[in-house]
Amino acid sequence: MFKGGFIQNLPKIYGLYTGGFAVFIILMAIAESAGVSAKNIGVMFVAFTVGIYAFIGYLSRTVQVDAYYVAGRQVPTVFNGMATAADWMSGASFVALAGGVYFGGYTYMAFLVGWTGGYVLVATLLAPYLRKFGCYTVPDFIGTRYGGNFVRACSVFVLFIASFTYVTAQINATGTIASRALGIPFEAGVWIGLISILICSMLGGMRAVTWTQVAQYIVLIVAYLLPVFWISSKVGGGIFPHLMLGDEVARIGELEQQFGLVKNSAADMKSAGVPGGLKYISGPHSGVPEGAMAVWKYLSLAICMMVGTASLPHILMRYFTTPSVKAARRSVAWSLFFIFLLYSSAPMLATLSKLSLMDPNLATGIIGKSIADVQAIEWVQRWSEVKQVFIADFNGDGILQLNEWFMRGDVVVLATPEVAGLPFVISGLVFAGGMAAAMSTADGLVLAISNALSHDIYYKIIDPKADTTKRLIVARALLVIIGVAGAYIASFRLTSILGSVAWAFDFAMSGLFFPLVLGVWWKRATREGAIAGILTGITSGLVYLLYVYPKFSVAIWGVAHDPWLGIDHLRFGMIGAPICLVTMVVVSLMTKEPDDATQKMVDDCRVPSGRPVISKQH
Amino acid sequence: MSNKDAHWAKTKNHMYVTLALWFFFSIVLFMFGTELNTMSFLGYPLAYYMTAQGSLLAFVIILFWCTSKQEDIDEEFGYGEREDD
């Protein structure tokens, strides 16, 4: 049935895989109607999908450097697009994004624009040129373009800070989902998540991660879109929610008027005992906040996320795996298309979820009903037990008001199918999707960090004579060490998932964006300029984060500081990146122009055809 | 001007055009959020629609357009790559 090589058969293989997954969903639906418990269905969903990823990881094992670092540079455009989309869409995107839109409204949606608009920067400024360069890792480009071990080490340092912040958040998300789906403690969930992540990446490096990420994308997109379309037709939103929810958005506006958007005082919330992390609706669903500051807050967040996107190494390195420069460019467009499918659905899910809870005309509506009735609803009981939802009767009238209903943002994705009365098999599917999203991003990040350490620090700086076997042993050992360290830190649950995800973007943009872009677009950029830019950018960004984030600033200065110009801890890249740019330009102009060999290298990387700038085996 | 320089000049111009479009859909539109929201599209308030879906879709279209245009530029200067590469 399979003629020709593996690459030629990819559409067939993943077609079969998708069909198999559909059959599995149907089997689970049959099992549910035959009386298998909800918990067991959740367990089977997660176990089955993770088992498949591990199997793909095992099949993709390799002993070749080229396959381990860049998947042999033979990943076709569309498949690389899917893998990048899975690499990109993290547990936070999957689980928390719709919840963020649900509570944060318009201003929060700057994340949506930021996390998609960044790909225009990737495609125009970086991906094709880095692909032509022929490097294995992002610091490999910086180290070769600017020349020297010190600048290479500086970029590894930035990569490490940005990606490690991100990976702890992902392992945290894997743990949360595993613990809920399997009914085990969070700490155990973290270690189970880690083992699954390592099985997918350790034996085959980039090759294994690529093919598991494609499989994970298929699971996560089915798990996200199926409930959105189903709920939409169930609540009468129309069969194609993206184009048809205008009336529903307007209806939410009316209901907001009817119930009133009330802000609770902190004292009230404290005395009612609202658990930490739970939120209530206090802002309009589709309204735009007034004033120049609100505009600036939106734009600065969007800018940070866009520029950060274009500097995150685990994304850029995916474009090193395509067969050609043209393929790299095309696959950026495909990545964005696959990402768009999920991101454009998040606001629709938030709308449907909000309407289901708010509209008294719907059977699922709870706002405006008697609190005793609401507390008797099965899903309310189940999610109250785990402190994910909470009711506080502030005015004592026994009726649930909009400001008296609290829930965690994640609930929007995880519980909406249940709320809308979909069968549990859909909730099981959503758990599997969340797990796929968190695992695929964690895989990409752990690999980005360990590849930079093994290639740029160990092979390029410490032991350039190391043979292939030794290089790959070091790479794998580092992979395990990074994973274990990430899981260990994640098990302390230091920050909320989203806080640290945004930080990764700000770190990457502070230290890497301009050294990368100017490396291609400005021949005059020198090694000294790059070193100065990276170091001042990352340092100023980090210092500002310590200054502005209350938990840190209270620990260091004893007081919390007001953000300067509204630049809070989510946006500290707005400080780091400009400082990096100015320093880099000034220092470059003060130092000697790069030599002819370097200038020729830059010229070569601007020409799309021909051989890579640095040789194949390096 | 050598072939290489001409190719790069054209590539650069193309980059500026793409980034101008990008800037419009990511920044300029949202400078006028309150004004835009008084208009409506598909029944959605316009600024809400753009941030939830419209700009995202615009980026996808921009990228596919930008990619094929860049490929034309590469062909024009003889830097095209084989399809089966």
C-alpha cells in the first residue's frame, strides 16, 4: 500500500491517522452510551493519544546529526506548517485563551493580533534568510554571522532565559491537564507529562518532534473546533459560528445592560472567600475601552507579542527543517493559516460560552436564577468541588447576579461542552487536545534549549573535535536534564500560566530580535554591536521586570512600583528592545566595519537559490 | 547595478510594502478602536470583529500574497528554486 519513501507517503499516513482518531472518538461515544464512566473515558483519551505520540517518537529515532538537529531538512511545507502551529499553540493558547477573551474582552484580544501578526515579521524579515544560512540553531546564526564564541554564548543565554520561562509554564499546563484527566495529584501529573514529553523527543530529536507535532496538531484542532461548531448549532448560533454570531454578540451586550456590569470591592471578595485565580465578568464583551491609555495598552501588548514571536528560537528553528528557502517561506504562511483556525475560534467559543451562562431564555442560563437551583446543577457541583467555580451572594437576595458568579478562565474551554450539554466524550477529547497542545510546545522548547547547549556551547565552544556519537549523547543527556529541571520548577507553581508565557516573548524580543534582524538587513552591524545590544537589551528588560512586577519589587525594594507609561510586567519588552536597538546601532557605528568575508556571507544569505552559506556538516 | 543588487533592491521594496500592510492591520486600525466599533460588519461591531478575526485573516492573506510575489521576484532574477528541491 505504501510505495515510495516516507516523505511521499505523508499525506496517506496522516490521513490514516486522522481516520483512526475519528474511529477512536466514535468507539468512545459508543462506550459512553454503554455506561463507561466519564472518568475512564478521560483516562482512555489521554492514554491513547499520548501512546501514539510516544510510538511516533520511537519510530523516528535516529543516529544522524542532521536528522537530530533539523529533521534531515526534508519536511514538506504544509506539514512543517502543521508542526509549527502545534509548536506554537501552547497549553495556554488552548486552555486559557478563550477564558482570557471571556473575561478580558477587547483589550485581551491584543494577544490574538500579536500572536498571529508576528508571523508576517517572521516571513519577511527572518525565516527565508536563516534557512539559506543553513544553521542548526538560532545562536548558530548569531555566532557565525557576527563571529566569535562570546556573542554565540550571549545569544544562548537569552535563548535559555526566554525558553526556560516558557517551558516551565508548559510543563505546568501538562501537569494540570494530566492531573484532571487522570484524577491524580498535580505533582504526579507533572512527572507523567515530563516522561511523555521526553519519550517524544529524546530518541529522534527534531525529526521525532516534527512528526509527533503534526499528529498533535490534528488532535488539538479537532478537539478545539468540534465543540465550537457543535455548541453553536445547539444554541441556535448557526452552523458556521465565525460568520454568524453577530446577533449573539449583540444579545450579550443587551444582557450586560440588563444585569449590570458591577465591580466588586476587594474587601467583599475577601470576606466572601472567593478562591484565588477565579474571575467574574466586569467589562463589556465587545466594547472598546475609551481613552489614549487604553489604546496604548492594546497596541503595546500587540507589539510585544508580535516582535516576541519573531524572536522565539523554538519557532524560528522549525523553518530550518524545510528542503529549500522557498519552502521555508511558504511554510510560514501555512503555519499562520493553521494557527488562524484555532485563534479565530477562541472569541467564538468565549461568546457561545458566555451566552450559554447568561441568557435566561436558554436552558443552560444560570445568571438571574435562584442560587439554590444553580447549586443543584451537576456540573456546578463538580467544578465547585475542585474550586474552579464559586458563588458569593453579596446582596443576599438569593438570586445569582453577574458579579456573584466566579470561575477560572480555563473552565471556559474545559467545561463549556459539559455546560452546553454535549456528551462527555467531547470533554474527553478536549482534555486530549489540551494535553497535545501543552506537550507539543514543551517538546519544541526543551529541544531548542538542549540543542543550543549541545551544539553551540558543547560542540562549538568546548569540544569542537567531538564525533557524532558523542555529540548526540551529550544532546540527549542535556534534553533530559533540561526537562527534569523544568518539571522540578513547574512543580512549585510559581506563576500563573499566562504571566510567564508573556514574559518569554518579552525576554526574546529584548535580547534577540534586533541582533537577528540587523544580522540579515544591515551589513554594517558588528560583533561588538551585537554583544552590546544583546547584553543591554536583556539586562534592561530583566531589571524593569523586577522593578515593575509587584512580587519581585516588594522582595527587592520593599515597595510595589507603578508601571512607567502603562508598561507593566506583560510588556517589559517595550523597554528592552529599543535599548537593544540603540546600543547595537551606536556601538556598531563606533567599531570597525565587518570584514569582507562576513559581508559576503550576508550577501549570500540574501540570495534564495544555491548552496547554504555554512556547509552541511558543521 | 549587478543582478544581485537589483534583486535585493526589489526584495527590500517588497518587504516595505508587506510591512506597511502589516502595520495597518496590526497598529493603525486599533488606534481608532472606539470609532470603528460604531460601525458593524456581519453584525459584529467592527473593532471587535477585526481583533477577533478580521486582522488575523488579513495576516494570512498578506502572507500568501507576499510569498508568491517574492517567488516571482526570485524567478525574475534567475534565483528561482526547483519545485522538487
